[in-house]
Amino acid sequence: MLKVKGLIFAGLLTAFSAMPAAAQGLGAGLGLLGDEGGPGVVVEYEAPLGATGSGPGLNLVGDFSYFPAGGVENIDLKTLLIQVGARVRGEAGSNLSWLAHALVGMRRATASADDDLGALCDLADVDCSASDTGGVLTVGGGLEYALGSGNAIRGQIDFPIAIRDGGSTTRAVFMYIWKSRN
């Protein structure tokens, strides 16, 4: 699985690095996935899809999220989201902008027994782990505050929806954004 994650990350990095340097923005931060998904990290890349006038701009977004510490008592849950999509953003004030996006990609969730329950599973010779891989559609939005020098902070709320079974959850994200200078 680690090799697959590395190949996916390398592919996304290669695809996005081919975009014009003046248009790039990179964000990293902390997220909280609902429904016992727990805390995790979110890394995001954003680039304009073309020249924009004074109105809202359309951007391409790549999103990587990993939530390693979810679960309930005796069950450990790890969730991975890798998505791409479009984001619309506009001015909300002198240093404030709004954003709304729709992303599509893959999700992988793995649940396993913790040490205590795992010992019982081993004793009974029962497999107490499960995993699920499928598509995800995420819609959401947020606010971004410009700090100057091309940097910003952002808060956003997302609603990831599993494509195959229709289950959904929430994802709250707080991140720091590094933007290249035009």
C-alpha cells in the first residue's frame, strides 16, 4: 500500500508542477474528519485555470488528506482522501476572500482492532480488520485571510460523499497557504 500511495503522490506532484510557477499556491494544515474519522493532515495545491477579470476566478485544486487517528473504543480507523477538482473564489473584503469547490477522487478507509481486541481476535483466529476503497465527491467552501507577502490562512468546511454507497461525513480544515508571486 505504501508503494501505491507514493506512486499516486508522485503522479500528482509531477502533473501539478508542470503548471506555470506564477500561478501556484500550496497549503498545508490540520483537518478533523467527522463520524469518528479523527484528526489528520491536509495538503492542497491550487492553480488558476486561465486568465480572470475582476470577477470570481476558477482554479484547479489537488487535495491529499490523511486521517490516521480515527476510530471508536477498540477499533482503529485510518482514512485517506486523494482528490482533484475545481474551485471558485472571489473577494469578500480587502484581505478576505470566499471560496467554494467541488472535488472528486478516491477514498480508502481501513479499520482494525486495537492491541486489546486484536489479542482476542488472534486467540480466536478471526480477522478483525476491514478496508474499503471507492470514489468520493466532496463539496465545500470557506474563507481565506491574506497575511501579506502572498501568504494566507484558511478555514473551510467540506462534505465528502462516498460515491458507491452514498454515505457522507464532514471535514473541517484549518491551513496555512503559501502563494507564489505573480
